[in-house]
Amino acid sequence: MCCPGCQAVANAIVASGAESFYEYRTDTNETPEFTVQALPDALEQELQLYDNLDVLNDLAPENRTGLRSMTFIVEGITCAACSWLIEKQLRQQAGVTTATLNLSQHRLTIEWKQEETPLRSLISTVMGLGFKLHPYSADTAQQQLELEQRKAMRRLLLAAFGTMQAMMLAAPLYLEEWVGIFIKFETYFRFAGMAITTPVVLYSARPFFVAFWRDLKTRHLTMDVPVSIAIGGAYIASVWSTFTGGHEVYFDSVCMFTFFLLIGRFLETRARLRTGEAGNQLAGVLPRSAVLVDPKSKNESTIPASQIQVGDLVRVLPGTPIPADGKVIEGRSSVDESIITGEFVPISKQNGDTVISGSLNVESPLIMEVSATGSDTQLSTVMSLLDRAAQEKPKVALIADYIAQYFVAAVLILSAVVFTSWYFVDSDKAFWITLSVLVATCPCALSLATPTALTAATGSLRKAGVLITRGHVLEGLTKSKRIIFDKTGTLTLGQLSIDQIVTTEGSEDAQLQLATSLEQHSQHPIASAFQHSQPLPMNQISVEPGEGVKGFLDEDEYRIGKPSYVSQQNVTPPSDDHWIALSKNNHVVAWFLLSDQLRPQAESACHALKALSLQVEMLSGDQSNQVPKMANKLGLSKAQGGISPDGKLAYLSSLDSRDYSIMVGDGINDVPVLAKAPLSIAIGTASDLAKTHADIILTNNQLSRLPELIEQARKTKRIIKQNLLWALLYNASVLPLAAFGLLPPWAAALGMSFSSLVVVFNALRLTRLKSGFSH
């Protein structure tokens, strides 16, 4: 059998005496891992969570009639027999009033009374048949977007059907001089066109009229005002001509105009739906349960993920999301952090490494210690920043909205002038020419010019690991003339390493072994630089904070740390760099030169930024001569060391505000200058406080994204200018044609829709990133 569903159906067939059906079957398959009689213990423990009232009320609150309703995603469905079996088994349970499975979407909806049959039993019933269930969750906004998308599709299809039929019925009316035989059917064609157009106006065009009424109440003009006047006026005038025997009807133009407008609206809705799906993807990655490990007995228990607390030990199984931020304390595995960083290559994690909630454990089990839960996790921070960015509008978008509002007012005034003028010239043409003016000059393209470009640009950047958290960023980046980097943790990895070893006796490996044997007892960041595969067993270890470590080996005293600590003699380091001394019995036997490692691609990123005409600088609190050395290696135009947070603020304040300086940092000490800077960027490994004050976050920590971000911002500005210029030129060119009666309403509708589509497709060019950017 392919699944337990088919097996149960087969049993039912045999029980009914129809077993001869299987005489023709020759294939044999293995039975599935779940049986109807029993479930694995791990599943049984997880299902017990559904008896928790807090969990149940969160997933399926009780309505007034005492019923609860819940939707699941079902895995393992292979045929219609599976669907039939699941529904049949659930409906036989006491208290179940509804059990419906959507076979195309694998979505199961159950309505039941918890008192008669617990939810756990219902889920056990389905899982006992061999299927896996996951609670289906989508936030209200996303559900609304999906509903809006379905309605938009129905409206668009109705308008398309109406357009084709109305045009077919209108053809004889346009050609009546050449096909006189149809003249006697003119009344029929008009009434048939009205019958087809009426549902298009009442249903497909309804959003325009709703927005028109809203705009009237709020006294705020949008493009829906001329659109509604055009559609409503043309329809009413055509109906009037149909009943009174007027000269012309334009039912086909009404349908066509509505259809082309809805195409633009449909594309816009699709873009918003994809954005909502991206946000919902972030919100839906966290598991609902977690395996809690008792630190003493090592016993494990399954609890709701919402009940995890800081300090808890949690086991994360392969193939499951990590429920909270934390640190690995046992195990080694690869973790897919693409949901946060945009990088799809799993990252190796071992003892001491940090893990992010929402990322996926790929290979082996891990035991982690929880460091942050709920709204304190990095995932929640990213989601809140995304919400903030979505709520803000850049200045260029506000200007476009402002222009569009007055443009609509100008169009309405101009339309009134055109109607008055033509009324005295040729009253029969006054209405239709005015209708053409309203349609042709509709500022659809003007209104779409900026938001479509910004949506495409920010969406593509987010997928590449560049999270924009404020609306003014792309506009500001195009004006920037200077970028200022912090050093430690920004240009560097913040991880010290040994650059050079100078010994006065013994080999380098022997002295590194001794140094590692001492430093393994220290918690100072410097200790992480000393690594040797075979540390020696030191005795009587003593750590002097800020000075160093000492210990004894075979009656000899060894010290490592500052020169003044390791030896009472006046010793001098080999150079002015950051040297650590190792002594034996008060005699220095080795020197270790420590330095911070540059981030990968930092050098190429700085050169690329300079090629984009940006002045690249560095401000660091480091007082060593590593600052000028690093500046020389990176080719920076200016570098200052020993700068305090107040000093960084003072320097930033002294710069010309017209330079739109960009500040890049990562630490808590960078927060004041990040908040002060016109534009600020935080590295993905930065502190949460730094991220919340940054305008941009490099979630994948790759500095190579910076020059490409600048290029993308400049490209966005060019496309916005192209869109605005096209929209204005189009409206300016068709206005005289419409005002002088040279542009019929149907042609005006076609041109207006074409103008909007040009703007949309031009903006979609921003979704195509360079190969270097997207990898």
C-alpha cells in the first residue's frame, strides 16, 4: 500500500466482499512508520500539549456555541482515498460537526466540541492513519491579502469577459454605415451591451466607487476620483442613450477601461501579497513545541515553545527549527540561517557557537542554552524593523502623492473647462470628449511610479541579506559622499589571532603549547587566540584580571600577559604593536603578536566604495598602531584611533550635513553615533541595541554588499525618475489629443493602461540583481 489511507480503504473493500479487486494487483510496498494501533512515544508527548488550555485557547478559541474550529496542513496525502478516509474517520468521532479536507491545498478544517472529544484525540486519529498534521497559521493581514487577491482575480476575469463580449456587440454599431443590414438590430446590440456591462460596473469596478466615496468624505483627491467619474459617467450616459435612442453608446469602452485599470491593481496586489508572504514566512518559522532537558537528571520533556525561559536547556532535533536564541553547549551540526541572513549555505555550529531562533537544524541533534525568547530574539527584532520600514514613506513618495493630489484637481478643473467649451461648439460631443480627457489624464502611472520601484528594490535587497528598516534609506544613499567605519567588529571580525611568535628559547610550537595551557583557564577575549591540540596540565592557576595568568609546571612558574606582569625585569616588546609576553621563572621566553582579523571582502569593499566616489574613513577606539596599519592596507583616506563614543559624535557633528555621511558600526558604544548619523548601517552580528538604531542591517555580515547597495539605490533613483518622467510626458502628450476630440474613450483607456504597465515593468527591473549580489 502507498499509505495507511489506502490500506484502510482496502480493508473496507475486503470487509464488503469486494476483495476480488486485488486479484489483479502485483506490486508490494512496505508499510508506513505509523500504524493505526500505535504512535511513537515522541509524538504522544507532543500531542499531550494540546490538552493545555493556554495552547488550545491560542490555537482554537471557543465560540458562543461551544464549538472550536481549527485548520491543519496535512502531509502524506497521495490520492482522493486519503481525503475520504480522513474525513470519514473524523466525522465518526463524537462532538465533531465538520471535517473538510481541501485535496488541492492539503488543508484540513475541523469543527468540534472539546468536552466530547479532545483535540489530541482527533489529531491522534489522523496521525494514526499515517498522516502528519501541522496547525495552519497565517496572520490576519496576510489572510486579508489573500482574500483581496482572490477578489481581484474574480473582478479581473469578469471585466475581461465583459470586455470581449461588449466589443463584439459594439462592432456592428461602429460599422453600421458599411453593414446596413445590422441597423435594424441596433437596439438589440445596445441592450445586450448594457446587460453585459452592468455586472462589470457593479462588481468589477466597485473598488473605484468605494474609494471615490471615501475620498469625498475625507476631502482627499486620489486617482480613483477621475476614474470613478469616467466609468460612472460613461455607463450612465450610455444607458441614457440606449433608452432614449441617443447617437452613441460606449459600453465596450467602459468594460475595457475597467479591465485595464484592474490589471494594474492586480499587479500591485500581487506585489503586496508577496511582501506579506515574506513577513508571514518569518512569523511562521518558529515551532510550537520544544524538548526541554533537565540539567541534573538529563530527563527530557516536551513543552509549548511559548513557555521556554532564559537559561533553559533545549534539545533541537535534526530537521526542526530552533525555538529561541541561545548558545550550543553540546553537539555539532549545520544550521540553515537563510531565513535571517539570506545565505543558503548551512553554517557549522559547535560548542560555544550562538544560534538564532527560526533557523533550521540540518544534520545532528544539538543541546542549546536559551539566551533570549519572545520579543527579545533576533527574529522578533527583524520583524519589528520590517514593520517599521513598511510604515514609513520616503520623501520622494510623499512628493509623488502630493503632486498626484493636485494633478487630480487640475484634471477635474480642466475637464470642466473642456466640457463647457465643447458644449458651445458641439454639444453632442461634449460629454464623450470630456470622458476621454478624464480617462487619458488619469494619474495611474504617476501614482505607481515610486511605490512599485521602492517595493521591488527593497524586496530584492532583503532576499540578498540587506534589511532596510526605514523609508528614507534608498533616497539618502544616492546623496551620500562619505562612509565611516568602526574598526573592531565592523571592518574586523572582532576575533583576535596570533600574527607572529618571537621566541628567546625553545620552539614556537612548544611555547604556544605552554601559552595555551595557561590561557585555557582565562575568560578574557585574548584567550581565544591561543589554541593548541595538547595543552599541558598546569597547577596552582591564578588569574589576575587585566594583567594575565600564572601557573606551575614541574616546579617552574609560567606567566602570560602584560610585560610588566610576566617579568619584574624591564623588558621591551619587539615593536610597538600589541604583544603578549610568556615568561618562565621571571624570564621572558616568547612574545606573541595579536591582531584582529579583517572581515572577508573588507578590502575589496573599500576599494569599490572609493570607485563609487565615496570618501571612506575609519573611527576606532583602538589606541594601538593597528589602526594606521589597517587604514593603509584598506587604502582609507582618513583613519583615527583612540576615539571615544563622544569623540565620534563630535566628529560626525563637524561634518557637512549635505554629505549625508553613512556610519557603519556594531557595538553598544556605536549606538549614539548610529542614531545621530544621517544614514546608519549595522552588521548582522551587532548588538540588538545597535540594530534598532540602524537604518540598514547587513544580516549576512558581508561588507561586499555595501557598494552593491549604493549601486542599487542609484539605479532605483534612476528608475523612479524615468517612471515619473514617462508618466508626466504621457499625460502632457495625450491631453491635447483628448481635449480636441482626436482620442476616443476606448483609445484613451488603452493608452492609460499601457502607460501604467510601462511603469510597473520598468520598476520590476529592480528585482534582477547582479550575480555577485545574489550569491
